[in-house]
Amino acid sequence: MFLTKQHVVVARTLGVAIVALSLGACATYKEEFAGINSRLDQLDTKVQGAAQSAESANQSAQQANQRLDQMESRVQQLEAAPRRKPRG
């Protein structure tokens, strides 16, 4: 009977140790996940900023292209116009 009580005590001690280690590991993983999530949030913010900058650059490029198209049509009009005779 003494051996059985000893086995129960050892088993209980091992069980408590396993539970304690498991809880400690969970806390460590929670901290790691929190760190990873924080870095992902930072990257997401940077990506959103880059996307906004790209959209702004795209709009500026489209406006510049429109101005070039207007200038091109004016240049074509001037080139197609009859030549003036020089004065003098």
C-alpha cells in the first residue's frame, strides 16, 4: 500500500509540473504572437502608406499626360497652320 501512495504522489507531482510547464509555454507563445502581430500591424501601416503614395503619383502622372496631350494638339495646330511671310 505504501508503494501505491508513493506512486500517486509522484504522479500528482508530475501532473502539476506538466501543467505548470504548459501554462508557462502558453504565456511565452502569447508574448511571441503579440510581438508578431505588432510587427504585422506596422507592416500593414507601411503598405497602406505606400499604396496611398502610389495612388497620388498615378494621379499626378495622369494629369501630366493630359497636359502633354493638350500641348501636342496645340503644336500640331501650329505646325499645320500656313507659314507667315517674314517682314522686311
